[in-house]
Amino acid sequence: MSSAINDATSPSFFSNKSAKIFVAGHRGLVGSAIVRKLQSLGFTNLVLRTHADLDLTRQNDVESFFAAEKPQFVILAAAKVGGIHANNTYPADFISLNLQIQTNVIDAAHRFGVTKLLFLGSSCIYPKFAPQPIPESALLTGPLEPTNEWYAIAKIAGIKMCQAYRIQHNWDAISGMPTNLYGPHDNFHPENSHVLPALMRRFHEAKVNGAKEVVVWGTGSPLREFLHVDDLADAVVFLMGSYSGLEHVNVGSGKEVTIKELAELVKEVVGFQGQLVWDSSKPDGTPRKLMDSSKLAGLGWTPKISLKEGLVGTYKWYLENVKQ
Ligand SMILES: NC(=O)C1=CN([C@@H]2O[C@H](COP(=O)(O)OP(=O)(O)OC[C@H]3O[C@@H](n4cnc5c(N)ncnc54)[C@H](OP(=O)(O)O)[C@@H]3O)[C@@H](O)[C@H]2O)C=CC1
Ligand SMILES: C[C@H]1O[C@H](OP(=O)(O)OP(=O)(O)OC[C@H]2O[C@@H](n3cnc4c(=O)[nH]c(N)nc43)[C@H](O)[C@@H]2O)[C@@H](O)[C@@H](O)C1=O
């Protein structure tokens, strides 16, 4: 899906390092990595607000913020985010908060003169039984995975909102669809986090406490594709500078592992010596979601950080920043 009118590139993103950029959600996994990336490239004028300073679900506050700050670029990495249990347990929060945040930010960014906005979705937007690897064209071709359909519907609405504003207003809003992410500043909550930080914490605590077993959810058979968040941040900045199309863009590593393989790898990196016990009363979620990231590769971007390397770095960060 593309059109000549809507596919102009935006070289101006890299040409002015003092352009004002609002990174929404800058203290999260993704937002903090994007801030690190932008700062390493020499961008000097980042506008950052904590959740406490600016609740993005409050439309009036968001409008006042945009009216006062008038950022030139917006990267929307603020969202209600969680793993399979959180998505399944708090469906109202996942659909409602995400619809509110993205609607407020996208609409205000357009109305207050932002040049370009990047919206972040997720690989869960695709049908549960999408063809593998999943191309961008698989969107809205089948039923969603029930454990995260509420979040997925919000994310699909975000993609469509960017497309609608581009079509009606010729406004440069793009969408990136990351695969499962991990890295520094991840959420290590025991129940509400994603699998990788959850297991890192559980194996670490088991090692420290001398436990013989660690419980892992589901059957271990689902396949997941993991991308280090520093690679994702690199891709986001790349897209800000080089992509202005109508269609969303998949951002993956191209490499998948079973949850069992992931658990063994995390166990090895953490140095836990005991056994894994599988709790099959917990949901597996979607059986497989490897994205086809050839569109992004065709634009000239590929990931650099291997899963093993990324896990070692993330565990080091966990030891220095999170563990009690
Ligand atoms: N993590 C992953 O594996 C994946 C993430 N993504 C996408 O990347 C984006 C970022 O996710 P991630 O960094 O992991 O999430 P995090 O939970 O780590 O960070 C989200 C950030 O958004 C902020 N936030 C949430 N609600 C509000 C609000 N109402 N007003 C202002 N700020 C708010 C949070 O602040 P606070 O903590 O104070 O509430 C936090 O800083 C999301 O769009 C997500 O869908 C996509 C694919 C995979
Ligand atoms: C990024 C993505 O993240 C979510 O989808 P998910 O890929 O299913 O994410 P997950 O990381 O929570 O689980 C992956 C797999 O791992 C298994 N698993 C084992 N043990 C634990 C465990 O301890 N915690 C968790 N969370 N999962 C575990 C778990 O049973 C599942 O089979 C959605 O929020 C979705 O909206 C989304 O976008």
C-alpha cells in the first residue's frame, strides 16, 4: 500500500539536530532507548514529560502541552503495555488507555503543526494464524489472538489514524510495528511483564535463594521473535529520517526461538542450576509470530544485536539497576 503523493521522504529530520522532538514515554523500555539513540546522534532539543507531569489520557492537558511546546517531531512510545497475563486480565485498560493516549497525541500533533509523527504498534496486530513470516499486508485478514485482542484493536486504530490523517491532510504520520522487545529499563514485574524480563527475574531470584525449580508458563512450544530495544531505537530513528509511506513497517530481528529455548538461554545467562517446571494452566498465546521485515531491510536497515549478546547486557543492567 503506497502512493506517490504520500511517499515523500523526510531528510530534514537528520539535518537539524536542534529540532524540537517530543519523545512520549521516555522513561519506558522503548522511549528511554530512543532518547539514548537521539542523544548519541547529537540531538539537543528533546522535550520529555513524565506520566506524572503530563497524563496523555487527558485531552485538554495534551492540547495545552502541544500549544505551549510546539514540537517539530513526535515519537509516540507512551502506551499501556504488558505481557500475556496483563493483557488478558486488564482488557479495559489496554483498549481504553491506549485509544485515549494515541488519539490525543496524534490529533494534537497534527493540529499544532508537528512536521512528522511516528506511532508504535506491535506484532500482535496481526491475525493469530497469519502466514509466517508475517508481511505488512496480513493486517485485518483474520481473527486476532484472544489474549491480547483489546490491545491489538487499539494499535490497529493507531495505524489507521495515521493513515487517515495522511490521506485527508497529507500529514506525515508513520507507524512502526516492533516484534517482542527487551533490554535496559524493561518491566521486570513478576506477573505483568513480558516473558523475557519475567524469566530473568525468576531465575535470578531462584539462584540467589538456592531454589531447585523455576516455574515457566505454558507449554514452552510457542515461537517468539525477540529484538533488542537498542536495535528498535536505531530503526525508529532510521524511519524518522527515511520513510514517509502510508503503510506501517514491521521491525523484527528475523530470528525466532521457542519459549523453551528462550528459557534455557536465560537460565544459562543468569547461571541458575536447577530445573524448569512448565505450568500448562497458563496461556501460550499465539503459536508463532515471526514478522517479515524485508520491507525495512529494503529501505536499508538491519538489526545488529544477537539474542545472546542482548541477554548478557540486559542481565548486567538488571544486576546494576533492579535487583534488591
Ligand atoms: N515491550 C515490548 O515488547 C513491545 C512494545 N511495543 C510498543 O512500544 C511502545 C513502548 O512500549 P514499552 O517501552 O515496552 O512500554 P513501557 O511500559 O516500558 O513504557 C511506556 C511508557 O509510557 C508511559 N505512559 C503510560 N501511560 C501514560 C500516560 N497516560 N501518560 C503519559 N505517559 C504514559 C509510561 O509511564 P509510567 O510507567 O509512568 O506509566 C512509560 O514511561 C508501546 O507503544 C508498545 O506498544 C511494541 C512491541 C513490543
Ligand atoms: C509484545 C507482545 O507481548 C504479549 O504477547 P506475548 O508474545 O504472548 O507475550 P509474553 O512475553 O507475555 O509471553 C510470551 C510467551 O511466553 C510464555 N511465558 C512463559 N513464562 C512466562 C512468564 O513468566 N511471563 C510471561 N509474560 N510469559 C511467559 C507465555 O505463556 C507466552 O507463551 C502481548 O502483550 C502482546 O500484546 C504483545 O504485543
